[in-house]
Amino acid sequence: MTKLTSGIVLALTLILLNSSTVQADTSDYKVELLIFSHKSSDALSDEIWPDIDSIPQRRSRSLKYNQQGQNSAYFTRLPKSALSLSNKQASLRRSSLYRVLFHEAWIQPIGETKGEHVVRLNGGEILDNGLYELDGYISIDKARYLHFRSDLFHSRRLSPEESLMLLKPSPGPTLTTNTETSPETITGMPVTQLQDSSTNGNRYLTQTRIPDFITVEMESARRMRRNELHYLDHPLFGMLVMISPAE
């Protein structure tokens, strides 16, 4: 009986130690995203875009709205006073080159399990084709670094001139230097710039009619440090990301 009791005690101890280790590997973080589109249509003729007419459905959660007088729970939008990138948002809104689509912050647990918390994001207007200007998913996990994963879609209404641009053959992208749209100009501070290369064009778009809308995808899996401002870029939209330990 004594050996049996000792075995039970040992098993319970190991379970508790394992549970404590799992909890220690999960920490609370404040996540803040500022996502904006580029108003210029110049990039439309620099890429050959895939034809996207719907957003894939995935198991995810949406951000909740904060109720006045209640403490903010996980995945609840923080009040505007808690945003750290408000001055960056103001700079973008003053510029004629950008349109802010999404700016929110929230608290969430981040652990080692990939895809444990997938968040669905929507922003901007709902267009005549039924799609948001911004839609998609993000998730964050951590090991030695934070791992930020996103699959975002930006839809925009095309002018007649822009529609014709998509039907014309393009000679291919050219390298230009534009200091007005550099990450440092946008943010006013040094940032880690991440050029996405996974699904940002270089696909063939087959059109049998003149398109009224275009939807483009930015899929990223990036390693980040906490308390650093990161810039993820796409020819038609961009995103600023700040992940900090929750206070």
C-alpha cells in the first residue's frame, strides 16, 4: 500500500510540474497592428496578379469590442488611449499616399504552439463585391523569438484606367528609389523592414473581362523581437507590427 501511495504521489507531482512548465512557457503580450493601403496605382502594372475572388475560411476568433467599465479580456480591442502607434497613424492619414485600413491593439497569451490562437481581422469598407478592403488572419507563437504569421488580403475598387492597366502586358518590375515611401519616412523611426516574397505577385492573371476590383494576398511568417517596430511590405499595402509584454 505504501508503494502504491508513493507512486500516486509521484505521478501527481510530475503532472503538476509539467503543468507549471506549460504555464511558464505562455506569457501575455500586447499586440498592435497598423495596416494601410498604398493609394498609388503605379504598382498595378509592375506585377502580374493572381485572380482572387473570395477569402478562405479558417477556424479563428474575432476581436471583441471593449465594454465601458469592464476590464479588458483576452482578444478585446484596447481603448484608443492604449495605442502606441497613434502618431504613426496620424502621419499616414495626413499623407495623400496612404489609406489606413486597420489600427487596433489587444492582449493575448502567446505560447510555443503554432496556430493556437488564430485571429481574424477585418478593416476598411465593405466593397460592392462583398469583400472588406482588408481581411485575413494572424497568429503568433514563440520560441527564442516571437513568430508572427499572417495571411492578409487587400481588396480595392479599380478606376477604369486601373482596370485597363491590368489587361496591358507589363515589361516587368523596375527598381526605383522613392524616399517618400520608405519605411523610415512612414514611421519616423528605424524599423525592421520585411519584404514578403511568398505570394506577392509574379503569378499570371487570366482575364476574360475588364476587372472592377482586385484582391491581393500578403502571406508572411516572420521572426520578431519584442518591443521592436516591424514593417511588412507589399506593393499595394503595408503593415506595422509591435508586440510587447503586457504590463
